[in-house]
Amino acid sequence: VSAVAVPAPRRGVVGWLASTDHKHTGAKMAAAAFCFFIASGILALVMRTELAQPGMQVVSTDTYNQLFTIHGSGMIYLVLTPLALALGVYLVPLQIGAADIAGPRTCLFGFWTYVLGGLVMYGGFLTDQGAGRAGWFSYTPLSGGQATPGTGMDMWVIGVILATLGCLIVAGAILATVIGLRAPGMTMLRLPVFTWSMVATVLMVVIAFPVLLVLMGLLLADRHLGGIFDSAAADVTYQNLFWFYGHPVVYVMFFPFLGAVGDVVATFSRKRFFGYRPLIVSLLAFAGLSMSVWAHHMFATAKVTNQYYALTSHMLIVPGGLEYLALIGTMIGGAILLRTPMLFALGFMALFLIGGLTGIMVASPPLDYHFTDSYFVVAHFHYTLFGGSLFGAFAAIYYWFPKVTGVMLREGLGKVHFALLFVGANLTFFPMFFLGVDGMPRRVANYPADAGFTGLNQVATAGSYVIALAIAVFAANVVVSMRRRVPAGPDPWGAHTLEWWAPSPPPRHNFDSLPAIRSYAPLLDLREETADSRQQTAVGASRTGAVAP
Amino acid sequence: VKLAAIVLFGWAAWLGTLAAMLWIWSAHGVLEPALLTGGAVAIAAAGAYVGRRARPAGPERRIADSSAAAVVLAVGAALAAFGLTAGLWLILIGAEVAAFGLAGLVRELRAERRGEGRR
């Protein structure tokens, strides 16, 4: 696992842009995802401002269509998926004791392909007819050349192809790293929880993402040449192919953050992870099941096997429940420290529970017929992806920021950030459940003044500004912490996994030496061994009458 | 590596089981079960590859510090892809840039091999 000395790294912009160090690639990918997050978040704020009142005040309906398309596409293709993979690129080699990622050049190529894809997608706003405006799943015939003409829609398709290709390449590198570059002693059954969550994630990526690539290629060809998605049957085929990617990607955006929360909960409970092996089995079972539930997004078409997809969707409750059991079991009896990463982990557990429970409702075809394409679905997936994934992402950021930068984030600002984000998320998304049940359709720029939707929409809009404030507090925290640096040291949390053995930030080759690896938590093993030997020394000393140190 | 292959085979078997259920149940053509079966077969093939592949020999691995060629290749690929809507001229420019990137990659790899040969 040791690395060979290489020529001194290139300095300056070119050196940074072209660095193959997996830590640089991971950090660049996370930074790019955060930039796209801000851009896509601003689009959401404009949408929420428009929806605060009935009637059209801020944007036209056509612009609104572009806003929700690029907001959704941005968050899924350019923010959460790449952010999840960025964590893997940075952390997986460190957690398994490797000197680098497998195929660092390939990984760098994947990163740049993703970034350029994002720029192409956003570049659609600069074209005459605006950006893509057929929604993040761009069903045919709406996304066809006749219904949505223009270069902006083409750029959306090309952007999706590039971003997805980049993520697929990066995922392949992560999988190859886990399989081929583990340190001596780091068997598969000693991988940390986060690394296992990345394994489950990249398995889904390598199956699902190629299907989207092919589909987007076909859509682009159809837009220019026609003849591919011309029939009603072809539209159902499009939906089948899209959701074969579109459902697993929800878990691609969720599992890595679940794994991060697992590491955070174990560290801040001062306890070994409860039910490590059942959790691994449940993660893999969950990932497999999540590949088989895609057509529950198509219940209303009556052109898929509803019974099968309802069954497999409900089966997700079992591994999901096991994962909650493992997290709660880890906390029970632990000496819980409520630091900022732990607060975000608890927020993740609370909010994803709401997303998961409402997921059971939309997994039932009779209920889904009512909820489909309503704000209920919007609320459900925002509790899953914002409440779940984003809170998990912030748990991960606060937890690993000291490792990445060598600097601690401010606890006080972190807690303010958490409180604002928790309140903002619930204010924004909880009213949407009621709006959906009352019949407000999603993706509308306007609603009747007498429909009774105004009050709840105003609450949701106020909540979205609270979220924006929370993100501003986070940005301030990063700036303040980087300017007035509080050094973190190699392991500021008393963590369990191998990345905390390396200095903060880790050197180019990650490790000068490695401790003995006897479990998924080598650092905890080491501390327990040290405590045991001290205890034995003390007992021995008391027997001989000596004073224990 | 063997356990990694077992994990891949196990996961492929799980997907295969779910696909078998869908083959039995599906009344809407072959696309749905075929997609899931394809996924299972792909993962099983990856498992077979991993199981037969030996772990990389030797504990040391040479690490490239930077690769401008990989960035150039990505830019070329993106330009060529953008050319699908902008026109043939951009596809050609993109292809040219990508060719430069590929040549650079070959150069980098050769230089690395030469470096390893000297050690």
C-alpha cells in the first residue's frame, strides 16, 4: 500500500486543475457540487417566491418550466449524486488504507466530464429559447423536438449525458479501489460502514447509469431525426428505461450519507457500531431491492406490473427498518456527544423517517393514484433527499471537514446552521403534504386564488428563505473557520476508522504507516488495547504495592 | 478479492431472484424483467472477472501527480458532445482536442513506464 515518490506536484492553477490526487479530485468534486447546489437553490427560491401568491408575479410560465427543470436536474445530476461520489473518492482510499484511488487519471477525467456537463446544462439559459423545460425526467413526447424545440433542451440532454458519464466513471474507480487496493488485513468484512455504503452505491451506479446514457442518446437522436419515441408504447418504454435509472439514483444519493451517519453515530456515541454485519447485509439487500422497484413511478400508467412493484417497494421497509435499528442500537447505552455532526445525523434520522413513511403510502397503487403528480410527492421526495441526503451530507461535512482541511468548523455557528436548516426544511416541505392531499398539482406556476392553497404556499415560501439563511450561516462558518484557524490534529473526534490515523490533511500518499487492522474500527481497537494494558499494569502494580501512574 | 467476488455473485443472485419473480409476474412484455436480468448478468460477469483476477503484485504503486492530458481529453469529449447540437464544426474541434488529450495520455503513461524501468 505504500506509494512511490513522484516528482514534485505542479503548482498553480494548472496543478490544481489537473491533480490526480484522489483527495484533490474528491474535494474539487464536492466544491463543484456545492456551487451547483447554490445555483439550483437560487432557482428554487425564485420558484417559491412566484408561488407565494396566486397569479404570475415574478416569472413567466415558460421561465417557471425552465426553473423547475434545471432545479430538479441540477440537484439530482449535478449536486447530490456527485457529492455522494465525491465523499467516496476522498474517503474510501483513506478508510481502506490505500495510497490512492484506482485509476486516478480516469477519476480526474470523470470529474471534468461531470463539471463540463453541468456547465452545458446550465448554459441552456443563455440560448434563445431558454434552458431545458421538460422536467428532470423529460418524458417523451414532451421532451421531443416538436413539443420542446430549441438548443437549450438539446443542451440539457447533452449535459445529462456528460454528467452521468462522469459519475459512472468515478463510481467505477471507487469500486475498483475497494476490490483491489485494500490494505493488508482490511478484508471485506472489516470495511467501515461508510465504505460498505459506497460499495452498495456504486453497484447500483454501474447497472443503472449506462441505461440512462443510452436513453439520453436515443432522446437526442429522436429530437433531431425522429422515429424513435413516436408511439404511445415507446413513451412507456422511455419511462421504463428512465426509471430503471431514476429510482436507484435516489438510493445513490442516499446510501453514502447513511453510511456517513453510521460512522458519525458510532463515533459520537462512543460505542462500537451495533449490528455491523446485519447492517451490511441489509445495505446490499436494500440496494438490490431498489433496483427492482422502479416502475412504482409508473403505477398510474396501468402499463406495468403494479402488484410486483408494490410488493418490492413495501419490502424496502425491512432493510430500512434494520438500518434504523442499527443506528438506534448504536446510540443506546452510548455516551452521546451532541456535537454538530451528531445533530445533523439525528436530523437525518428524523426527517428521513418522514420521507420513508410517506414512501410507504406512495408505494401503494390505490393511494398513489391520488398522490401522483401532486405536491404530496414533492413533499415526500424532499423529505427523502433534502431531509435525508442533505442532512446526512452536512453531518459528513462537519465530521470530515477537519480531516480534509486540518481545521475545525465553529461549533456555535454549526448549531445555528442546524437549527435554521431543521426549522426551514420542515416549514418548507411539511405544508406540501397537505397541499398535495388537497389536490395541488406539482410543476404549476400558478393556482386559483380560491383553491385554499395560498396560506400553505406562503408558509413554504417563508421556510425556503429560512433554508437560504441556514446555508448562508454555513458559508460564513467555513469562511470564519478557514480565516481564524483552530487546528484539528489527526483525530479530533476520537473516531474509529482508518482515515483518522493519517495527519489532517493527509499527505499525498495518505499513510506513512498503518496500525494493525483487526476489525472495521482499527483506531477503536487500538484505544481499547491501550486501555486494557493500562488496566493490567494498574492491577499488577496494586498487587505489588507500587503506585499506578 | 475472493470475498469481493462472493459479494458480487451474492448480489447478482439477489437481483436474479427478483428478476425471476418479475419474469413470472410480468404481463407487460419482456422489457421490465429483461432490464433487471441484464443487471444481474452484468454484476455476475464482474464477479467472475474479480474472482479470476489476482491482486496487484507488489505493495508499491506509482502515482501520477497530475494529468493535464486527462483534463484536455474531457474538454475535447465535452466539446464534441456539445457539437451534436452546435454543428459538425464543433464536433471536429472537440475530436481534435480529444486526440491531443489521448496523445498526452499516451505520453504520460510512457514516461511513467520509463520511470519505473529505471527504478
